[in-house]
Amino acid sequence: MADDDKKKPDGEATVPEGPRPPVEARTEENLVDPPERQYAEPRKVLRQKVAPEPPTTGHSWDGIEEYDNPMPRWWLWTFYITIAWAVIYWILYPAWPMVSQATPGILGHSTRGDVAREIEDFETRNAAWFERLVATEVAQLREEAELERFAVQAGRAVFAAQCSQCHGAGAQGVQAGGFPSLLDDQWLWGGTLEEIHRTIAHGVRNEDDPDARWSEMPAFGAEGLLDEDEIDQVVEYVLAMSGQSHDADLAALGAEVFDWNCAACHMDDGSGNTDLGAPALNNQIWQYGGDRDTIRQTIYFSRFGVMPAFSERLRESDIRAVAVYVHQLGGGQ
């Protein structure tokens, strides 16, 4: 069938093919109205609804205004839920601080109570071990392997809570503050278990315990006991004694100054005296520092380190446990 013979749908006008005649040449015969549109007017489809301008807060910075848009619904509901949760928490748990304590809450929960129960449980489970620590002679605490192991572990916890602030977390000491290292085998007041136990229990040069260890080094320069030249001489002698670089001529003169003023406590060979807490000067272990300037400052102004007594702060079992811990750190005497 030829294309010309194709039938058109009923009611649809036939549009002649080819170019349309000019306007002036149109007649009723050649003027054909286009078929009625079966789709919406494009302008209506593309026409966008313009939202009204939102209000502003009234704030303006350099001509820039701040819109006062409402918060998103999800955000508001989340906020309301947090408020409701807070109110429920206030009712159930301790929340509001009062004069002597916080409001307890209807559940009666207490984190401090939890800690107290855990401590009580620990004490109950280890009561027998603590009793053995107290019942055993101090000098024999390391003779039984099982008891020593318990004492070291318990002593580590005591050391971290009570001693590390001065001696360092690893017991390495803090030279700037004059806190001695506990990792070596050089002891100011003796390194046996009994001596370490006594030092911990009663402290050093404190005014709280009448049994505190006590000694005092004179301030040789500040008190005028030695002149400047004598101080320089004894400084060089101490440097020589400890194997450091020194002025040999001044050190030779300093030997006599040392013998008259220092040997009574530090001994003739500089080995120190644990009965007096006088440190050894013939090695490279220094409590306050071993350079020339620091040694001179020590001789001129003296040192007066203080350690508190722990007999009123700790139980006897804790003191013994930390004594064992410290003793095994430096291979105690």
C-alpha cells in the first residue's frame, strides 16, 4: 500500500507535506489548523513555584542578613528526646550535687560504692597474704618465692600511688628535685630490707616522726665555714675523686680541705656513710648532679632533702610490700 493510501485516525486532519505556503498565499483550502494538543502547555510544566522570602532575624553584617529558618524536624525531635533522657537520668541516678552529697536517685547507684566493694573484695581475697606479710620477719620476706611474688605485685601498686610522684614511675629518680634513683645499688641510708623498711616507715628529716632519719650537711659557703678558694679546691678534689676532668693543682690543695671538713661524714675515700645518710662521692651516681657548678652549689648552700613518714599513711603490710618491691629493683643489699 502506498503511503498516500495510509488511513489517518478519525477526526485527525491531514497535513500536507512540503513547505507551508506564505501567509499571503493562504486560502481556506490550504489553511489547516493543527490538531489539538494532547499534552500540557510546556510553560506550565516548566513554570516553578517561587517560595516566599523567609523572615530574617534582624541581624545584618556588611549587608548580609541572617535568615530565621525553622529547625529541621529530625533535629528538634532528637533534642526533645535528649531532654527526656536527662530528666529520666536525674530521677534514676545520682545527679544534683547537694550540701553533703548528690541526690541518690531511686536506683541507689554509686560509683564510689562500686569501688569500695571492689576494694573490699580484693582485701577479702588477699587477707591471708597480707597477714603473712606482717607475720614474717622483714629480713625473710624474699626467702619464700610465693610470698615474695605477692609482695612485689602489691608493692608495685603502692609505689605507683604513693612514691612515683617523687621517684618517678620507673623509680629512676628526679635529679633536678634531689629524689634519688632506686634502680642502682647505692643507698643513702642502707639497702637491706630492714633499712629500706625503716626509711619508708619513718621518712627522712621530717618533723612528723620522732624516729625519722636525720642528718644535716653544713652550708660551707653561706655560713662562712670555707672561703671561695677553699670551695673551688674541694670542688676539684671531688671531681677528681669521681673520675671526672679536673684541675690537678687545685685538687691537690682540695685534698686537705676535704680531709678536715668532709671526710668525717663522706669517709676518707669518699665512699659515704649510710649511718649518716652521707652519699658516696667516688662514683658517678649523683643525687643532685655531678657537674662542677652543681657540686659547688651543693657545698656552698648545702642540701636538705625531706621524705615523709608513711607509718601513718600506710598499713604495715603495705609498707613491707613496697619495701620488697624497692629492694628487688636495685638488687638491694
